[in-house]
Amino acid sequence: MYLIININMRKIRESLVILLAFMLSFGLYAQDSNKNVWNGKKAAVCLTYDDGLDIDLDNVVPMLDSLGFRGTFYIPGNSECLSKRLTEWKAIAVKGQELGNHTLFHACEGNRPGREWVKPDYDLTTYTLRRIVDEILLGNTLLSAIDGKEQRTFAYACGDNQVAGSVFMDQMKAKFVAARGVKPQMYNKIADIDIFNVGCYMLNGQTGDELIRMVKDAIESKSLIVLLFHGVGGGHNINVSMDAHRKLLVYLKQNEKDVWIAPFIDIMSYVKVYNKEK
């Protein structure tokens, strides 16, 4: 009888320990979710612009500069604008705009619907793993020659991240701080971020009010939102108007006390340190 009671008491104590651990864990999680984890602010917003377009220099950078914001520009090595306006790209990097790697030739999988524009020579389905890795690392060398920086982030062209069934970033994580994908993920919780495939929201035709609503939702959910622009006021078939872009930036400026606005490399460097220390 004594043995049975003793065993039962031990089981009760073990159950209480598990319950207490769960309650403490839940309490810490709830406490953490109420913190302003984004560099002391409620949310973070990252403004990213793809493909190294003329409108980046003509439309986007002047608006960012006027409000003291820095964004991230993902530039393919074969960008015509990069070759023609190299001095201007160097100048914006000096001012703190991030130049990110967007592959050398913007190679994508050409066998997907709507990908008729992919040139056969730059169709990822015909690439070897060695070729895409070599091209991306050469892109790093090119960008370093422009901005003098060694640390870099990457954005998958078309969101494609595999060659011959292998995730090519696995071969070169040591060469990058982080990578942005195109998987539709409007709000990223700091503890859940996949540092080498960060979700974003690709914009096309949204109004200024719609963009502001996205940021408000990020503030309410205490999350990171990564916004992906192509055309701003033209320059690409995926486009938002100048007015919409301007309204968003003005709103961000008015709410800087609650929102951390920074380049992708800065935010991801912070996320890595934050999660490591947790």
C-alpha cells in the first residue's frame, strides 16, 4: 500500500513540475509578445526594390532621401541601369542605401506559367548547381566593387531557390547575412523568421491607404513587414503609383516612434542577434 501511495505521489509531483514549466513558459511567451522587440519599437518595416531600375534612382531614392529613410535595392548584375548609371548607384550606397544581390542574370525557372519572358540561356531549369552558385558569388564581387562592403543580403529572382532539386543558398550561407524570398507572408514574428527565406508582400496597384493599412496591421500584430516594390510611378509592369508610395512614406515618417524603418541587412542582423540571445 505504501509503495502504491509513494508511486502516485511521485507521479503527482512530476505532473505538477510539468504544469509549472508550461505555465512559466507560457507566461514568458506572453510577456515577450507584449515587448517592443523591434529595436525598441512595436513593428519593423523594410522597403525593398527589385531589378535595378531607372525609377529607383529617379523616383524612389529622392523620396527616401527627403524623409531620411534607407531602403534595399536588389540589383541583377546585368542591369542596364547599373551599367549606365554606375556613379549614381555608388552615390546612393555612400548615403546608406543597401545594394543587394539579385543574381547575375536574373535567372528564373522558365517552365512556369507566365514565364515566357525568361531567356533560354538564363533558365534555371537548365542550370547546374555550380553555375548558379558561381554567378551569385560573382554578383557579390561586382557589388563590393561598387559599395566596398563585404556583408550582403540576397533576393531570389522570381522567388526560385532551387537548381536540380537542391536549395542553392545552402551552398553559400556563409557569404550572406540573409535572403528575401517572395512567399506571401505579410507579417513576420521575430522568433519565427526563416533568415534565408524571409517572406514578403509583393506590391502591385495598391493605393496609399491600402499600404498604410498593411503597416497598421504590422504595428497591431507587433511584426515585421517586408514590402517588395518593382515599378514606382512606372518603369515595370508590376507597379504602384508615385502617390501611393509617397503616402506610405509620409505615414511611416509620422509614426517613427512606433515603427523601425531600416534596410533588410540591418533588420536581419538584428533578428539574428535577438534570436540567438533568447
